[in-house]
Amino acid sequence: MSNETITVINNATGERHDFPLRRGALGPAAVDISSLYKEAGFFTYDPGFMSTASCNSAITYIDGEEGVLLYRGYPIEQLATKASFLEVAYLLLYGDLPDEKALVEFEKIITRHTMLNENLKDFLDGFHYDAHPMAMLVGVVGSLSAFYHDSLSVNDPRHREISAHRLIAKLPTIAAAAYKHSIGEPIMYPRNDLRYCANFLHMMFATPCEDYKPGLVAEKAMNLLFILHADHEQNASTSTVRLAGSSGANPFACIAAGIASLWGPAHGGANEAVLDMLLEIGDVKNVPSYIEKAKDKDDPFRLMGFGHRVYKNYDPRAKIIREVCHQVLDEVADVNNPLFELAMKLEEIALNDAYFVERQLYPNVDFYSGIIYQALGIPRNMFTVMFAVARTVGWVSHWMEMMSDSNNRIGRPRQIYRGPTQRDYLPISKR
């Protein structure tokens, strides 16, 4: 721990207070202000946590200025092109890449946990036929503690590990079941002879009367998308999982809270918004006029899937996914679908237009992932569900890290109160 300090001076009183500076392995240092209120009598105000480090973590590192994303120190470019999703899941959970024996054992464990309790089918049947799949996902995942309550002690490391395995294994099964319910088809059981991503595609698109064998390009694209979405540091949903977990809530409730946060259009719903935007533009001939609308500050239209709050450079995930996106469009997509031609034209203009280049508004991972999912035949209301399946690995990794931290405390943000000052109750006749 560094002995460096930062001095805060109250200009009104001249009071000085020293606070320790905490440095991590990479990235900017953080001022430890945990004793600020006790020493100085005031809070800090940081809406959206733009400059606040809420925890210590060794899982993911992002350098938005340089376009760097590391999982446990490994560049995302290497993992996305060389690893399987379960290999990355093991890395995020345990801190190191598995050797061959460890990976085989981990894959067996995840495969054995993919089945759902049969009574969950009755629970799914209780949802209306046109319920949004994310609504079903939130409800079913939250209910898992009622079906798997044999390993719910959050203070037992082994129980935490079992719950993590169950969540990683069962999310694809739940997601596919929610999709099947929404289209009125029978739920398909997982198959132990298929890899993680191929098994998920099988449960999505097979039926009792017709098998489905995912092509290698489709499986590769799904594996890539899951790796790219597996974790992204302390984002809104991950912070939600941590905050819920800080109270000692069971892991299924914590992940359900994360799913609810992810559902927001500003977070996990961004790739669905990309498709809505393309539908609004409608035709390639309309792209120039919509580009001009996007440049007009007074016009409410916004280009979705361009730029990123964290990355001030090109999103490193977008560089990787762009190539696979074009492969999927070439080999799998319906060439007559005008949305794909429209998306590629929009990409071409944005990558070369000075307005977007100067502002570093490059296509991000949401732009390409929405197009890939559409090409694979996955409906738009399932896009955020796909995100949740992948991000569950990151959520449980952060939850396990937090629960093993001896300094873990319940999250309790403070506020600036702007309501009425104290006043007396009046009888209803005098109000």
C-alpha cells in the first residue's frame, strides 16, 4: 500500500485533511475518502459514479483512452480469437487459464448442471404467451433459490462455487426455454454431447420433430459474442449485483437483480436499439439524410451503436467482432434482407466521415452484435437475453470475489437532501 496522500482544503475554514492514495496494478490511483464524513463533516457528490472506485477487483481492466480490455491480464483480442467461452469463464472465476485436465473437468461440471428442475416448467407456463423473455428471465432466475436451496450459504466458499456453476450452466437453458414459451413451442432439453454455445443454439432452434445442427460459423460467432460480453468491469448491472450481494442476499437473487439492470435500454438493450434505428432509417438511400440528422444537435435522432461512455478510442471488442460480423453476413444471413445492406452502408460512412472520426464515434460492439444476432435468426426481444447469458459469468465472478473479501461491507450510498425541512403534521381538516 502506498504512503502517498492527497490533501483536501476547505477554503471557507482553512481546515486541511489528508487522505491516502490507493494505487492498483494498472490505471489511475484513487483517493480513499472513506473517512471523509467522519473527519470533515461532508460527503462527495458524483452522479453516475463518473470518478468513483467502488471496490478493489482483480477481474477486468479497461483503459478507455487507449482502447484496452483485459480479462485477468489477458488481452481480449487473444482470448476472443483463441479461447472457448468456458475457458474464459474458468479464467474469470478462478483467476488463471485452466490446463487441459482442469478445463475438461470444468466442462463436465457445467454440462451436468444444465438441466432444470421439472417444476420450473410449470413456473414458465404461468407467464402470458407474449411476456417479454427478459421478464421471464428475471423471474425464473430469482426463483432458483426456491429449487436449489441446498447450497445457499453465502459464507461457505464451496456453496458459492456450486451456485456459480449452476448459474453459468442453467442460464442458456432458461433463456432458450423463455424463447420457446414466447413462440408456443415445446421446451428443448440440453444435450450433453454438444459444446456450450452449440447446445444453446440447439435448445433455441430444435424441435421434438426436427433436430437442429448449428453450423460452425454460427457457433463461432456465438462463442465470440459470449466472450466479448462476459465482463466489462464495474458497469451498471455488475454494480447492481455487487450492491445486492453486499447485503448477504442469495446469489440467484443477486443475478436476477443484475438481469433487471441489464434490461434497461441504456445498458443491455443497446443492440436492440440498433435494429430499431435501422428500421427507422429504412433504406440505404436514406442514410445520408439520417447522418445529417445525427450531426444536428437540435434533432432528436441519435445514431445507436456508435461511440462508448468508457472507450474514447475504438472499442477493442468492435475490432474483433467486425470481421466475424462480415463472415456471418456472407455465409449465414439472408442476402435479400435490406437491413444488412443498410448497416454496412452506415458503417462505411461513419468510419470515413470526418464528423464521426474527429469525435471518435466508431461503431461499437452493440452495433455489430445486433446485426449478427439478426443474421442468426434470433429475434430482437432475445438480444438482451443473449447478453445476460454471457454476462452471468462476469456477474458471478464479481459476486464471488466480493463475498471472499474480508473488507466487504453492505453498500450504503449517501445523498444531498433537497426536500422540505422539518414541518408539523396538520389534521386533514386544516390542510
